[in-house]
Amino acid sequence: MIKIGFIGCGNMGGALAKAVSKSKMAEIFLADTNLEKAEALAKETDATVCTAENIAKTCKYIFLGVKPQMMAELIDSISPILKDRNDRFI
């Protein structure tokens, strides 16, 4: 099963995660700075809540749904993890 990660569970990330969850063809992982928001979405989509770093380590597809002012900090935190990966991800 394909692992798909969503970093950011707001309007955009949440809508995408809900759409993907309907296919039942992927294992979904969620990360958000608001843990309660991620947990609520996880219940709705049968997903697993984890960290952005865990998503960067394990997911084949990664969706970034964070606000523009938060993007630089997120990229700084996950870039080293993505660079160390031996597999190809999208």
C-alpha cells in the first residue's frame, strides 16, 4: 500500500486527505502544528497522526499544505531527511 503524507491539516491539506481517503488505496499520515486538528481529521479519514519528519522519512507522496509564512521553516526541517532518502519520492 502506498504511503501518502499530508503536512498541514487545514482547509487545503484536509480536503486533499479526505479525497485520498475515499480511495482506500493508500495509507495516510497527517502532521499539523495543531495536534487536535490532526487527530480530528485522522478519525474522519482513518489516518495516522505523526510528525512532519516522520512523513518525510516514510511517505512516497508528500503534500505540503502549510501557510506561506510557515513554508521556509518546514522546508528547513525536512530537507535534510529528504536528501538522505535512498528511494525516489514525489
